Amino acid sequence: MSTEKHRPAQLQVNTAGAWKTVVTFDAGSDLAAAQVQEAAQVLHQVDVAPYWRITTAERNPVVLLHMGRSTHGLWIKKESE
């Protein structure tokens, strides 16, 4: 029996001023979360211009992690404000 909690999240990309959802996944699954982060990092290696973020899957999403040119392809945890 799994002790992981289901946490809907989404990977989003910004290529030209608007955030677009690429995929929705279960952030409660360590495997799924790692695969999504790794896939975005591979795409970042091909084109460093887009910005990436992982958010909650809510109507008004909360940013959990972000990555882009300024982070040199590394995921940075969003700090609470």
C-alpha cells in the first residue's frame, strides 16, 4: 500500500508571454515528479529561451518550482512571500 498523497500539479512553459500547461501529473509520486523535471531540463538544453515552472493544478495555480535562463537549467524552489 502506498503512503504517497495524490497532489495534482502541472508543468507549464512560457515561450512568448503567456504560460501554457504542457502536462498535468501527480506531484505526490516522486517518480512522476522526477520524470517531469528531467524532461523539461532536456528540452531546456535544446532551447534555453523558454521559461518553465511547476505549479499546483488549481484555477489560480501556485508556483512550486521554476527554471529558465537565469537558473542555468536548474530547478529552483519558489520561496514563500
